Amino acid sequence: MNRRLAAAALAVTSIVFSSCGGGGGEPAPSGPVETTPAGPTWEAPKGCPPVPVPDGDFDLLGDPRACKGGQITLETNSYPTHMNYYGPDRDYGLQQDYTEAMFNTLVTLHPSTSQVIPELATSWEEPVPGKELVFHLDPDAKWSDGKPITAQDVVATYDLAMSKPVAEVLLRVDLENLGRPIALDERTVKFVAKTASWRNLIFLSDIYILPAHAIDPKTYIEAWKWKPPVVSGPYDLGASKDGEFFTFVRRKDFWGEGKRQFIGIDNFDVVYRKVIDDGDKAYEFFKKGDIDFYLVTKAQMWHEETEIDKVEKGWIQKQRMYQREPEAFKEWAFNLTDPLFQDVRVRRALFWLLDRESLHDQLFFHEYVNMSSYFANSIYENPANEKITFSPEKGVALLAEAGWTEKDAEGVLVKDGRRFEFDLIYPHSTSDRIYTPIQETWRKYGIKVNLKLIQPSAWVKVTESKDFQMVYINWGRVPFPNIRVYWHSSLADEKDSNNITHYKNPRVDALIDQYDAEFDLAKRALIVQEIDGILYADTPYLLDWYAETWRNLWWDKFGYPEWVTWSNIDIRHTLWQTWWAEPERAKRMEDAMAAGTATPRAPAENTSWKRK
């Protein structure tokens, strides 16, 4: 989530870009990699002369060699429904890119180390750990209209989010616990939480501060819908055309320029978002040079369609990047209030009848690992979870145990006059190649699933309203899981909450309370492992697969750190912050293209973040 890694994990974010993750394409793959580069020996990118770096107790987020200027053009698969961060009908992708570009939080999480580091606050202390938090604002922090950023802005932001006209649901539980902030003086603000928790400080990395003098809860939703009137961050919203493109323009008067937490990032003068509603179309635009970067989300495409002449000659770079993004539970969510799915045996039966193995054989080049946890590839994964593989015998037996034994004339299972038929809602046409085989397999066993492709904007509304039987979902990944917002019973029946399955379990509720109050990481991990075991047994989702690298293609005109970008966040949400334009490299590429000659190719894989 860019530098935002923590609190709400509101990342049904695949709606913003072409699909990523199971079902909406695929997650980036792992596996054998060709290591013989074509053409001359690759040279590391060259940047501008390093800028002065202030002292600090955290690693730099960017490369101090980075140049300022130029433009990067990236695709987005839908035009924003609005630019509001708080409030209803929230476009989850805003949190990852748009709000990140335009606004700041008190503190943020280091994207590679997860250390809490400054943003608007230069320092902070916890007089009572996890309960009382006092922040000292940077005296240089200013809004784009020149007014200082003050403690009153923090108070006004809280009041806005908690107001009835805005009714912020996704963050409300944590905001209520945190309590209304107290402005001790112009630059000092204090929170006194109702319940002490290690999460309270981290949660604030998701609370973007808005200007008290420019927000009114009664008018905020409409007044801020398309263009925030005042910003604090490195970018402002630039030109746009409904349904076609929108841009962010780097501010020349950004207050944070030269601060340690901003060294080497937010380098492009213009970040251009081109709306392309299909991942395959986006690849064609990319090959023509209309967009600058393309994440290959299909293993088959990576293996069979990317060794084109432009890649062979190095004009387009091709490289796998290892990443350490902790896996989030994702794929197909059940609506547990639907009578068809209230019996856990039915849900478990569908899991046993999910033929992931054939997909690995036929589509995925065996580059993925089946998920067996709601916290896969992390310290929170329960090692005792049963490894589920395709087993018609077990699936059919569970259905029979649940009373699904008879079939109608069409071969569909029936029970008490109801057919075993339901709708699966999803937002990406690229999913068809995956969902159709699943649909056909389930049909063999008397299960009829109707595939319902809808627009991403409509899909957001469906998930927020919880108006579905089964829906594709892809939550964002975070290093510190915020389990309450997904699984606590208090949110099960609330619209706009992340508990979209209506999941309720008293034991999980009690464990969530323990988790939020436990300051020891090792003990928290054991608590989550127990939660994971319960969730896995209850099966509110059908889980898919995961991998360990991103597959990247880009036109060779950019500089970037040796480690490419941050290790634990989708590269499409980060490269606009960590890369920079290199005119000399771009000219070299253009000259080579004109002459038909090769330029150096990057190594086939970047292992900077590979787990040892």
C-alpha cells in the first residue's frame, strides 16, 4: 500500500490497475528463471548527483541519486468514481495511490522494515504505551495554500471521519477506540485511547490529515469529490478527461522536500494514468509505447508472449523481481447469510472440488503454491492447517452428508426444492480463462455456478453492500494484520465493512481482543495462528495460490534503485514513487531503436529481496 502498510488493509485494490492475484489474472510467479542475458552487459542506472541526506534512525525510502522531472505513464483499468478518501462508496485504490500522492499522515511505516517513521510528526512519545500518544508536528509542514499544518487539522480530520454526513465505516472502529484527539498547542496533539494496543500507533499511518479550514462535514463529499481544494503531499491533481486519463503533478513548493523521509521518492513531475479497461489491451498499448510499465499477471504470457524483438534488443527490459509481500486471504468469498452456504460442509465440499492442480498444469506453468492459510507465507500461518487438494471423493461425500444427494433433470443437485446454483461475481474479464474451467468442473458434480462479470465500480458497490452469493476479492497485504476489521462479529452485518462474508465466531472475537492487547510479537503470532486454524476450518473463503516474484516489463528510459522498489507492496503501487526519468537512457534507447541495434539487458531476475 505504498508507504501505508498497516491499519485497515483496504485493498480491494485490483480495481485500480489491471488484474493481479488469483482469478483476476494471476499473482506474480516463482520458479526456474533463465539467467543468460541477451545483448551487451547490463549497466546499473545512473542518477543525478546525490542530494544532501539529513541524519535519522531509519533507512532511506528512496535512492538519493534520483533525478526530479519527467513523466511516467501507467495504466489504470477504471476511471476514479471520486477522489474522496473518507466516506461512503469509497474507491479503495485511492488509499494506495491517489491519497498517498496528495496527503500526509502523522507517521508512516517504512515500506521495507515496517518501522514507524516520521511524516507530519517529527517526533512522538507514548506516556502510557499503546494508550496515550503525543505527536509533535513538523514546524515546516504547510498546506498548498501556505497555511501551516496544525494540531487543529488533526482534530478536524477526526471530526470529519466520525460525522454523520461522512459516516466513515471502514476506519470507525479504530477511530472510536483511539478517541478524539486533543490539541495541546498549535503543534502538539494527543490521543488517549479507550483500550491500550500496539496497533494504535500503527493505525495512524492510515489516517490522512485534511485541512480544518477547507473541510466541512456537510459539504465534504461533494466539494472534495473531484479535486481536493487544498493538499499537503508531493502531488496535486492535474489534467484529466473522464473515462480516458487523469494526472498528478508534482508540487514545486512541497514542504517535505529534503526531509529524510522523502529523499529519493516522488520524483516524476507528472504521473499520467491512462484508463485501459482490459489487461490484454494494456499489453498491446505497452508494446506500442503508450504506457511505460507492464506487470505480466499471466504465467503463460510471460513464457510464450514476451520474448519479442523489442525485449531481445533491450529496448524493453524484462525482469523478475523477488518480493516479500505477505500474502492476504483472497479469491472467492461466500455470503454466509445465503442459505446455500450456511452449512460449513457445503463450503468445505466446494474447496475439495476446487481443481487448482489442473490450473497449475494447464495455465500456470507450476509457478504457484496453493494457499492453505488466511495468513500464508508469514509467521501467522497455522502449520496444522490441512493441505487441501482436488478430491472429488471428499467433496461429494461432504455434499451427501449435508443432504445434497438428488439431482434434477439437468444434473444439478437439489435439496428441499432448491437447486445447487449460485452467482459468482467478478470484475476482470481476464478471469474467464480461470473461472470457466472451475465452472465446468463443478458442473460435473451437480453444482451450477453462473459467472457474472461486472464493471469494477459496480463490483465495489457489491462488496460494500454485501449483496452477493459469492464474489471475487483481493485484499491488500500488510505486515501487521488488522484482524478485527475483517473478522469481528460486530462488523458482520454492517455495510461498507471489510467483514464482507458476515462471519461470526465468539472464539475469534475473544482472540482478536487478546491480539490487539498483546505487545509481544511472538505471542501475537501464536494468537493469530489459532485464529487462522479456526478460519480455515470455517471456510468463509475459497483460497487460491501465491508466488514470490513480480514479472516486470518496462521501456528502458528510467532510473531506479538497485533493489528496484519496495519489497512488500505491489510494484504497480510503488514504482511511480521510487523510479525516476533518465533522459540520457531514453535517448540511448531511441537511438538504438532507430538504428535497429541492441542495448544492454537487465539481469533476468533481481534477487535483492529474495529470502535467504
